[in-house]
Amino acid sequence: MKLRQPILLLAASLVLGGCSTISSWFSKAYVEPMAELTKFTPSAQLEQVWRVSVGSAGKALIQPASAGDAIYVASGGGDVYRIEGGRTIWRASTKEDVVAGVGASGALVAVGIKGGQVATFEADTGKPRWSVDVGGEVSAAPLVDGDAIVVRVGDAKLVSLDAADGRKRWTYTRTTPPLSLRAFSDVRRADAYLFAGFSGGRVAAITANTGQLAWEGAVTQPRGTTELERLSNVVGAPVLAPGMLCGGAYQGRVTCFDLNKGLSVWGRDISTAVGIALDGTRVFVTDERSLVHALDRNTGATLWKLDELKLRKVGRPLDFDPYIAVGDLEGYIHLLNKADGQFAGRARADNSPIDAPLLAHDNGIVALSRDGVLSYMKVR
């Protein structure tokens, strides 16, 4: 334990503030200026419909969540909000700093708070429901999944809680390397399984009812002679398509698996600090230098690559057919044509970085900036 703590502090110093600072570190290492935005002829109009200030995220891993007509969001200072059409329906307080969130359903809203607790609120009213200690820092937005809430604790543990009262149902724990990356790393549910990525470049399929491991696959194999060189985390959320699961790893690869067998179908040596997206035929990746790639979903072959946003700390792509959308460090949202990767539209959501993953909601795009500006945009 005495050895592990300073190592973890070193990792935290490299990634403080979420995955966006990874690109900052690499920009210094490459000694290159970030790309300047160039003019283009837009083929789509990205219009900001409304914006609401909800308070800075600070060092917390906070992303908005959508359920029905509402968007749920939080501030690092401990406020939780329900927003509809740019209006605040309710505002509640956790009385402690929020460290990760937000998870939401039509009935319940959940966030991780300081001190290793999960706090929940009624989705309709904001009335506090229950809070419970999960034995470590919550490191991702809780997954509110019907009658259960699945919580990522630290780098190596998932905990399933009963949504009614917070009672622990099961715990899944695995061993992890001494270094890990602090980044947005969600848990996904499909059919009877939960899917999550871990440090060491592994992705796991876990039975949702029991917490038993169904299969585990290697998105990447850590490489290098030092612990820092071998640092490799699956980041973002594993993304799912019929019969297929894909994941991306920092200092690693993008790999797609047969969903039923857990066997690798293909892999590419592309490192990402923010995660990936996919549609019916393509996988979209923002690499660690903010180049955006489109790969064939069946083979992994490159379809196109965009380098005009290089080193702009570009976030996880959002599938927004017929476009993909990405945010950057100056608060811009960029629309790219899926077919060729060319710019289709651009608008500024805020003057601070868009660290949180973009969210699709009500045929529009929701962006949360580091300074806590929540924006809703429509494509015209």
C-alpha cells in the first residue's frame, strides 16, 4: 500500500480534471501547436437553442443524462438539477461535493459524492431518497438500470445496489495494475449482461443479476518497460452493435469482439483517451492527438481521417446521423459528415472546454462545459 499510493498520485497528476488533460500532456510532449480553426462552407446550421449555468464541474467526472423530456446534471459543488427546455424544474443538494455522475431513469437520479457515497433523488421532484457507502470513490456515472443501480468504485470494482433502498446486491472485483487513468468510463447494459472496461486494457461482460463474469477480452496488451509506459485503460463506454462489442484503450488499441463469444474480430493500433462511437457500418475514434478516425465496423480498415482538429483536446465522438459531433477545448461543437469526415457545421457552446461526453437528446445535442454551462443545440 505504501508503494501504490505515490504511484496513483503520479497518475492523478497526469490526468487531473478528466481525460481532456491527457491531450494537454501529449501536446507538450510533441511540442506542436494545436490546429487553428479554418473557415469552411457549412452544409448544416448548428444553432444554440438554450443554455443554463449549473456550476463548474471542477475535478469531478460529470456528464449530463437524459430521461424522457428531462436532462439531469450536477455541479462539482454538490447541486443536482432537472432541466427541461432550458428551465430548471428542480435543484437539489447532496451537501457534499459530487465526484461522478449523473445516472438517471424516469424514476431515480444518482450521483457519486465525496466520501465514497452514492446519493439518489426522485426524478420527478428532486426529493432525496437514500445514500449509501460503497467502500471507495465512485469513478463514473452510476448506471440506473430498472430496479438496480450499478456503480463503478475505483478502478477495479463494480457494485450493484437495489434501487429501492440502496441495499448491496453483489460486488464484482478484479485485480488492476498499479497505474490507472482517470477518465469517463461508463458501464453499459445489453440484454442480461453489463459491459465495462478496466485498466490493463481489459473489457468484461458481467451477468447483471449475479455479478458473475461471463467473459473477458483484451482490447489491448500493455507494452513498455516502465509502469507509465504500460499504463493502458479502456476508456469511454464499450459500444454495442448487433452481435458486436467494441472498445478503445489509452496507449493501446481499438478492438471489436464477437459479443456472444468474447473473441476478437479485429484490432487497430489507435490510442484514445476519450473513447469511441459507432453506427451501423463505422467505428469513430478520437485519438490521443485529437485526430478523428472513421473505421469500417466489420474489418477495422480506415475510411477517412481528419487532422484539422489536431491537439484541440477533442472529446468522444457522438453519433448524430448523418453526422458525428465532437467538442473541443475552446468550447466549440463540430459537426462532421460521416461519409467523408468533412466539416458540416460548427457553433460555440461556451468559452471553456467541453470535457464531458456530448449527449443526444430530443433530436438535438447537449454539451456541458468545464465551467458548468449546459447547452442544447439543434441542427437546422
